Amino acid sequence: MLLIRSQFANLMMYVLLAMFGIFGLPLAIWSRAGALMVIKGYCASVFWLYRVTCGLHVEFRGKVPDGEVLVCSKHMSFMDILMLAYILPRVRFIMKRELLWAPVVGLYGWRIGCPPVARGKKGSAIKEMVKHLEADKDPGQTTIFPQGTRVLPGYKGAYKIGAGVIYTRMEKTCVPVATNVGVFWARRSPIRKPGTAVLEFLEPIPAGMELQEFMTKLENVIETNSDRLMVEAGYEFEK
């Protein structure tokens, strides 16, 4: 039954995406604030959908940043993207360039100022990303997933240098984010398990650290706290 409920919710999530994307278009065209309003409405609807169909709740912890900061988050599934998009006042994600051509997602991503990044180009991609960020007059909360992709619970993938480059170039405070979302909504799994997906904003890292020192601290803080949240959720790490 859980698989059937999960598949139904997964289908309805895309139906809602199309509905919000189409009917919210006038607001998105009108302003960046309008686009954010539509996105947050969609996120709230998806949270409700998974709560009533699968028993999957969401919870936010810590102080939500509302100024111009860099947000670096653990990334386990589409759910943590929705949670960040919902709770951050003026979010803009660093996103893959291919997503610009994705229906609805590309348009709204472009409208809220998400800098596109070409995978595989490394140095030139980072330079283009920084240029885009510096040109934005309303940066809000620039959000990046330091590992560059979704990961399964327990996986310790290397953190990519892009987050550190943005941190040093922007000279802004960084807010690390931990999550246990993957315990309930795992990468490439059709199952949505009941429980409480937590997104926790951690102690900010002030601007001014050296690149390597920042990267080491960022990885340690996010991984340690994400592991803690997963254990709280009942996840057992392999010994």
C-alpha cells in the first residue's frame, strides 16, 4: 500500500507542478517576488500532499537566514530543494544549465535569478557562475549543494570547490544546512516513507576564512549534523 500511495503522490506532485507553473505564470512574469510566491505555494501544496498520502511531515529547525548570505546544504532528494525554496525568503539556487530547458522549472529558476552552471567545464563554469552572481542586484540567499548532486544516506561524497569559491568571492556569511530527508525520500527510490523530514539551519560561518579551511569546516559541520539527524530518524549506519 505504501508503494501505491507513494506512486500516487509522485504523480500528483508533477500534476501540481504543471498547474502552478501555468496558472502562476502571470505572477512570475510580473515580478521576481511573484515567481517566488508561486514557488512557495507549490512547495506548501506538495508538503500537504505527502503528509496526507504518505504520512511524511516536514520540520524546520534553527534560525532561517533572511539577509544576503550563502546557504550550503546537504542534498538527498527533491524534497530538500522544496524545503529550502519554501522557507528561504529570497532563495536562488546554483542550478545545472540543462534545467533551464526543463518545463516550468527552467522558467521559474531563471525568473528568480538562479545562476546556471555547465557541468564538466570546471574553471570556466565557476568563472561564469561568479560573474552571474556578482551581476545580480538582489542576491538574497544564494543556495548551493556542495557535493554537486543528490546522495544516499551514509554516502560521504567529496565536497566540490565551487561553494568555497563563491564564499571567498562574495565575502558573505555562510549558513550550513543539515538534513535527514534521504531517510524518507531516497535518491531514485519510488517509496516515500512516513516520518518527519528535518531541515536544520546550523551556526553561521563568518566571512573571511581561507578557502581550504572553510571547505574543511563546512564539510565537517554539515556531515556531522546530517548524521545526527538521520540517527534521530532511526537510520542505522553500516559498521
